[in-house]
Amino acid sequence: MPVHTFSIVAFDPDTKSLGIAVASKYLAVGSAVPWAKAGVGAVATQSYVNVSLGASGLDLLKSGSNAKTTLDSLLNEDKGRDWRQVGIVDAQGEVAAFTGPRCVAWAGSKQAKNVTAQGNLLTGPEVIDAMIVAYEKTKGTLPSKLFAALDAGDQAGGDKRGKQSAAILVVREKGGPNGLGDRAVDLRVDDHAQPVAELGRLLKLQGIPIR
């Protein structure tokens, strides 16, 4: 099943938070793309998605592999790698990304310190460029920065087909309700005419400031 989408995966060295934000013209994109574990790393698996890369990627990161080694291992074991797109950040902030040659254009990625943005079937590279710029210039917590990046990508054109769903997942040690678990933010908009805007509304309800 193709999950054509754009996403951003990042690490906050101040809070040790890890997170992913994603949007797509695909029903419930948050059910497939984002995978993260506090103290371990975060993985976005997309395009002609192999969801097993999410769980397997976290297992490799937990075992001590860094982002690049994890990505290499995942691709070596995946016969459909030419169709895949993956972005990874580890718990030290190292990032790695891969865009298979059979991903639908425009497809690609861009990295900066502690962050990687990637997408396929986009209106153009300006989507990814806008995401990185917004992430780096936005002040505040990781959820705020991830949302700013996602919104910038959406405003720059986003998914060539249109809009349907969006999600954000942020984890940190003892970040869950009552200090239990690691899911500090786990919000999804599964089917909406303006999913990124709706995701922003939900973030505000959780008390997270957005620009």
C-alpha cells in the first residue's frame, strides 16, 4: 500500500525528546508511518510502506546501532527497498534517510542537525526545504517545532494529491500521563479536509503552543 507523504523526524538534545510529524492524502497516516521509543530513537517508514521497518528499526537502535547502521541493516533485509522511504534519528541525534529510486516524484530528503525531513509524491523540493527552515527557526519545545515544520511543508504544497490525515508522536522518558510511559504527545487526525490545521487545534487543546 503506497503511503505517499511528507514527514519530519527529530531529536531535542535539551529534553532528550524524540518525535515525528507527518501528513498525507492517505487515511490515518499516523497508523503506519511514525515509530518512536524514548531513549532509543524514532523512525518514519513511508512511500510503498513496509511497516515492519518501524519496529525492526527501533529494535536495532535499542541494541546499540546508530541511525546510519540501522538504516543500512533495514535496507539490506528488504527486497522492496527501491520502493521505500525511511527517515531515522537515534538517541544521540544522529540522522539517516533513504529514498528508493522507485519512489514517486518529487521524492527526496534533507537533513540538518538532529533532524531529517523526507517526502514523496510532493509538489516539489520546496516542501522539504520549508520544513527544515521552519524547524530550525521555531523556538520552543519539540512538539511546537515539529508542528511548525509540518505546517510549513503543507503551506509549501505538501502531497501533490491533496490532504487527508496528519499525526504527531513525541516521546521522552516518563513523558506519559502521570509520569508513566513515554508518549508525551500522540495525536492523530485520520480523515479531515484540513488535517494539519486540525492537528494544530488538538495540540492547543493539550496546552502545546503553536505559531
